Amino acid sequence: MALFDPKAKVISNYQKSIDERSSSIRKYYDEIGKLYYDQYKDMNVDNTKDINTRCEAITRLSNEIEDFKLKILFEKGLKKCPNCGTENSLEYGFCFKCGAKFDEDSSKEPKTSFEAAAATAEEPAAEAPAEEKTEEEPAEAPAEEATEEKTEE
Ligand SMILES: [Zn+2]
């Protein structure tokens, strides 16, 4: 029996996200085809805006898919060479195939565009306060006595 591998679940979640985006992309391609055809058939129809929004959505989804693929690689202890695309072990400083140097951050978990978006959308969870502020009265009041001169009434 294989031992339960928590990574397998994480990876399958990433894969599910990729599959969802892939099917959205296919749907957008269909819609673009239809919109373009309508426009082609009748010169009075202008679907440029609808086509453009779908093109942008496809680009965004494609980028997110690439992000998820990097996350899956990371879970497997791999990273991709930015120069040749070869998968390398996370701890490698240079690509074993083309010799390109990896960034220092390359062994860390890849930051993805959707995580950055989620981080800005949600309020950052407040960390436990480092210092406990005591609400005690100061033992000695600062010696600023009667700076305001009393005016005679
Ligand atoms: Zn390389």
C-alpha cells in the first residue's frame, strides 16, 4: 500500500484548477468563433469588443495555467529553467542542460499572479501582536507642570 501523500492531494487540486481553466478557454474559443462568424457574415455586426474581452480572458487563464504548472513542479521538487524550459531539481544553481544560472529565489515556492490578486483582495490576517501593550498608568508623570499660565480671572 502506498503511504498517504499530502502532496498528491495538493497536486491534484492544482490539476483540477488547470482543467477548469482549460475548459473555460475552449468555451471562449467557441464563442470567439461564433462572434467572428457573425461579424463576417454581416458587415453591420461589430463584435470586436466581445471578441477582445474573450481574448483577454484566454490570455489570463493561460497565464494562470502556467502558474499552476509551476506550482505542481514545485510540489514535485522541480523547477523550470527560464532559458531552455528543462525541468531541474529545486536545489540546482545552474540548469544541468544549458547551464543557465537560476535566481536565488528559484528554489522557493513560485509566487503566482492569482495568489497576488487574492492577497490584495483579502485583508492580511493580523499576526499575533509581538508586544503586549500594558495599559498601566505611567508610574511617574512627565514633569511638565502647568505649562499654561493661569490667567487671573
Ligand atoms: Zn536550461
